[in-house]
Amino acid sequence: MALDPNSRRQFLAFLAGSPLLAAAGIDREWLTSLGATARPDALLQAADTVATAGHPVLQPPRITRAADALDVFDFEGVAQQNIPVAHWGYLMTGTDDDGTIAANRAGFDRWTLKPRRLVDVSRIDASMAIFGQRYPTPIIVNPLGSQKAFHKDGELATAKAARARDHLMVLSTVATTSIEDVIAARGGPVWFQLYHQTDWSITKQMVKRVERAGAPAIAFTVDLLGGSNRETMIREARRDTRDCTKCHLGGAPLPGVSGRVDDRDNRRKPNLVGYEKLPPQLEKGTPTWEFVDRLKQSTSMKVLLKGIVTGEDAALAVEHGVDGLFVSNHGGRAENSRRATIVSLPEVVQGTAGRIPVICDGGFRRGTDVFKAMALGATGVGIGRPYIWGLGAFGQEGVEAVLAILRKEFELTMKQSGTTTLSQISARHITAA
């Protein structure tokens, strides 16, 4: 019998290392390369080939409590079971054939760890200092929109989990909870991720609103200015037959498709509505470095750019007075470069010459991933899909569990590497594979 799609996706990685491959007559290298490049439907076919070869495929039972999770992947199947198919497609989509999602994960294999011995690691300090604020971990809760599409409590549950575990949190422009309510739930500063509007008068009002709410920093997203082709999201939405007129114009269940101010289409996007109707100041084309200069001049908040992946743009950012960078390809949903963010990280750090903080996101699933980024010069690391898996599976408790697992894994890696503070982690602790 063929495995259901969730099981096939969840255990394809297991199959690549399984002795069942030889018995089924399947080439291991072919399956490994397929996992890095093929479309999801091709991956499902490969899993079916093994499953129908007359051999049982071992799989762990699905967890029923957040406390039972051994790693962040344990939350994925539960979340997919709970989340409507169109919403799941929005969460898991990349661009084109989703190849950059796979590349983000494969990128971590370019480096291996160099454990050190006989160092006293009985006490470690994994805290990160950024813009005068200190957090106990460099793991950042990255912006991800439309969180009420995954759980009824949405961003409030995430903010409460960030508060409980004391993580830096960044809120999306297209969140389903307002910046004011999220800061209240977090009980402290929350950064804001900005999607610019075609009318500068609206963008400026949004920036001022965020500043009044108490956000100390704003991260302008620059990797979607040319748009993206999200095939997986569209395919999964076609499978969803619900009529969602209460949330979506026309009833089609497509979260995250609108980033513009439209009171009809953003009924569940409170950060995009309620602004004064001022004489429009329409943008001419898509933003350039001139827009960055204007944004800097409009606020006293720290201004970061999210989506920088080259040393050249990093150097330009410093020249224009940008306060920090996110090395990001939007989790593989911006462009189909097939270049992992962890691969881009070293040249971006070099481009800044150490003058501003650099945060890296994209494909982080393990504490060892976090350690490698820190060794390559990152100030911190952003996570997205894993904590949403936790949210979709068990709400706030699930988010907290994901954060706890990643932090535990990262601190264990620090100990195995003989590092007791973040400042001690360097390129000496990793090597090219």
C-alpha cells in the first residue's frame, strides 16, 4: 500500500539512509540528489517506489504531547494534520520547484564540526547582545505572516512563548495580530518586519505607528521586490474546497497573498489598516537605495535590511547607514537561486567588515545549524517554519517546546566544541566538508 503524503515527506530522508534501498533495487545517490533538487511530487513517487517494493517502512509514532518531541521535526506531521491544506501550502511553499528550500538545508552539510576536548564546559553563557539588549540565546523568532491560519491564537501564542523563553521576536507586517497587542503579550520590545507600500504616506504612517508602539527596530524586506512564483502554495490551495469568505476576498483560502493596504482584503491584517487618508505619495518603481535613505530619515528606530545575500550589497548597506542585516532568501520562497543562506553568510559578514550585526535565517532545524552560522560570523539566527510547526501542533506549548529543543541542542554543541560563550565560537570550530 502507498504511504500517505505526510508519511512519505516525513520519512524520505530516512529512506535515503536505509538498507531497504538496496533490497528495493534503488540507487542511494539518485535518491539523495532527488531530495535536493526534485519537485515534491517526484519525491512522493520515490517514497512510493520503496514502500511498494514489498518491504515495510519503519516510522516513529506521531507525538500526542509537545513534551514527547525529540526534535523539531516531530511537530511537523502533527501540524500538517491540524492545518487546512491551503494554509499548509502557504507555510511550506518555496518558489518554482522549491529547490532553494532544499538548498538551504543542504548548505549546512558543506561544513562539519571540530569538537574540542578537556575544556571545562560545566557553565556556559549562550547569551546574545544586540542594540543594547541581551537575550539568553541567539535564536530569534523570525517574522512569519498570517499565524492565525495555523492556530486560533496566532501571533499571541508565539509572543507568549517568546516571553516565556525570553527570545527576541520579529513581527510580520502581514501578521494577524497588531503590533500593539503582540508587544503587550511579549511583555517587552518586539522588532517589526516591514513590507513597503506603494504609497509612501502609508508606509511612513506605519513606521511611526510601530515606533509609538515601542518597537526598537524595523527590518525592511528587500528580497520580494521582484515578486516570487509560489507553485506549491497555488497547487495546495486548489485542493482546498472550503469557502473562506469571512477571511478572504472571493472565498479562496489563500493566506499571505495581500501585502497592500486594502480594508476589504486585509480584514485579518491589523497592521495594514486604519491609516489616515493623506494625499498620496506614490513610489516610482520598486525601492532602491534611495528608499533606504528615506526610511532611515523617517524614524529613530534601528533600520535593518532583510534579504541581503551578497558582499556587495552588504557593503552598500553599511555605506547607507543601515544598522543591521538579515542574510535571507525568505526561507526559499523569494528567488530560486539554489544558493543556501549559510553559504552566503561569510561574504555578507566580510562585506560589513564587522561594523553591523548580521542575522542569518533559512533552513535552520538543528542546534548544530545554529552553531555553524555563529562560527561563520552570524550575530544571531532566525527560525520560521519550525516554530510554526510547534504552533500548529500544540499552540503556545508547541512553540515553547521548539524553542527549548533548539536551544538545548545548540548549547550541547557549544559544550562539545569547547566553547563557553558566543564570542569563543569561530571558524576554527568548523571545517569545509
